[in-house]
Amino acid sequence: MADKLDVRISRRALLALSAAGLATLPVLLPAAAQSGEPIKIGFGMALTGGLAANGKSALISMQIWEADTNAKGGLLGRPVKLVFYDDQSTPPTVPGIYTKLLDVDKVDLVVGGYATNMLAPAMPVVIQHNKVFIGLLGLAVNTEFHYPRYFAMAPTGGPDPKSAISKGFFDVAAQQNPKPKTIAIVAADAEFARNAADGARANAKGMGLKVVYDKTYPPTTTDYSPIIRAIQATTPDIVFVASYPPDSVGMVRAANEVGLKTKLFGGGMVGLQSTSIKTQLGPLLNGIVNYDFWIPVPKMQFAGVNDLIKRYQAKAAGEGVDPLGYYMAPWAYSQLQLLAAGVEATKSLDDAKIADYISKNTIKTVLGDVKYGPNGEWAQPRVVEVQFHDIKGNDVEQFRTMNTQTVVAPAEYASGKIMYPYTDVKK
């Protein structure tokens, strides 16, 4: 019965993919001392739609890893080949993509594409096939599944990854005098934002903040001014926003148009890390404090990361993707480094052996040492909070250096002090 069901799903997935015009993108392998069939690594990636700015950036970095690996002789003496499809930033496309990768393309290994909302719908298919699955920047994806072969390539670890993404935001707030007393929480009604908002509530409770506004909005929302006005009416000391790129842009614009008055604004807005969105919003970003995972401040200069960034920027030039690559490039490259470490250490493509190795060992990447704890999350979180300031105009060069962005938390990675409150910084 199970076999028949698998075939039926595969045919349906194939029809859907064919109708959407999806086809594996060709990858050229450099000549190297390799033999045999390539090791195929499959994934879906947001190459169109609302997440495409980050998805395209991730793909370039993954292709750099592919070229690097093949130049060194591949894995297990075989070349590697990336097999990928555009998930269109749409969760319903994801199960069909992974079904096709595993049942039709017969890839050897899979990894996750970009973002929580795309990783969660892949999990049931991956679990059914008992595959190792390394997610790319997903928040608390494994909270409900508890799948032992899942690993997060995102630094939102520790005992509560939902809280980890906003802990620095609340730590900064707690250090102010007088200490903030009230908070507004607003989130998209989608997987990532709901998880981030859950964590924000837990952090707010721990800080003793009174929640004066706590609502979600449909991801299809286009006018965010009524939301900002409703928040303004509650006069919160802090406004925490959990959003994806299109709505992050809408929220920032609305906050500036309405003239939001608050002491701390930001927290969980995906997209503000992307160079294209930074240049689009320009000075509208000033004063915002928001999460990030890596930027080139002195305390985050891990071995190999700057070399990768230079090569990424050379490859990205003229490609219409993020020209700097600070947000996605190191993580996408490290994701595949992690998988390769498991393959090389176990000298096999056995998912059980690879998962066991990754779960028990510290692995070196261009983002430093990675060690896992329960549920495939990082043993220790490493989310940073970044404040935007002194942005003038919309040119990209002001974002290449850290003259307009300061890491304000945690202390071990801080590059400066916060400018507070938000309303005064905007003036």
C-alpha cells in the first residue's frame, strides 16, 4: 500500500512541476581527478517570489561550494552535482519538489532551501525517506517534528530557539534607563513569524513587560498603515515585528509615514539583512534594531569567511542578486560544508551514519565551529542585534562597510553602543 501511495504522489508531483515549467538547472563540473557517477545533492530554493532575493544569493554561494569541492576531487572520489528547483517562495510547491528529487531524480542527499516557511513543508517528505536534512536559516522548524536527522544551519539554538532570535533585542531594552514597561507584538500569520512572536512573548514575560498589542496579519496584506496606527494608539515603549521581506518593507515604510513613536522598533524583520532591501529603504531604516546572523564586524572574522565573501561578490557582480552577500553567502556555504564533513568522516552516503556524526561532533565551517544540541539546533545561540544609523540616500557602498550598521548585542560580538530611543534617532 505504501509503495502505491509513493508512486501516486510522485506522478502528481511530476505533473505539477511540469505544468510550472520547472526543470533541473544545468551545472558544469570542472575537470578534476574524479570518477564514477556524481553525488547528487538536491534541494528546492526560492528563485522567484518574495524570498527570491535571499534564495538567489544562497544559490550562488552553494555553486561556489560545488566548484570548490570538485576542484579538490569531489566527495568520496566522485564529483558533486547540485540538483535544484525553484520553490517560487510558495510552501505548497515544496512537498512535490522533494518527492521528485527523492523518487524520480534519485538524488543521494538533500538539504533544505531558504527559510522556515519552505523548510517546514519539506519535513514530512524527508522524514518519510529517512534522509539527513540540514535546513537553511529556519527558525524552530523541528519543534513539532523532533526528527533526529534534522539540523539547523542557523544560530538560533539553545534550549529555546524561538526565544533566541529576539533575546538580544530584549537584552538591549532591559539595559536602558528608565527600563521600558510596555510592548506591542505584531506578526505575519505564517510559520516563521508565529515562531518568532512566540519567542518574543516569552522574552517579554521574562522581562516583566506588559503586552498592550498582540496581533497577526495576513501575509497577503499590502497596506500596513492601519496596523502601525493601531499600534501607535497603544503607545508602547517597544514594538516587536516578526515579518518576511515584502511585509518588512511595508512595515518600515508605514512606520515612517505614520511617524511611529516608540523607544525600540524592529526585532524580527526578515529582509532588512538583504542589500537590495537596504538600498531600497535607505534612510527609512535609521534607528531600527533588528536581528542578523553575520556581518563583517571585527569580532566575527572567522577563518575563511572573508575569502568566501570576496569570491561571492565577484561572482554576484552583474547577476542581479545581493551584491554583498553578508546574510546568505556564509550560511549557504557552511550548510554544504556541514553535510560534506559528515560524508567525508563516515566515508559513506549513509544518512544514519552522517546524522550520527553531525550530532556528536564539532564541525569547522567558514562561520566558525558548529556544535549541535537537542532537536538539531545549535548548542549555543549566536544571533546578533544590529542597529541602522546615519544612512543617507540609497547607494550600496554605505552598506559595504559597517559605518551605518552597529552590532549592539550580544556583548561578545558588539561593535558599538545603541542609540536610544528610536524616535530621537529618526530625527
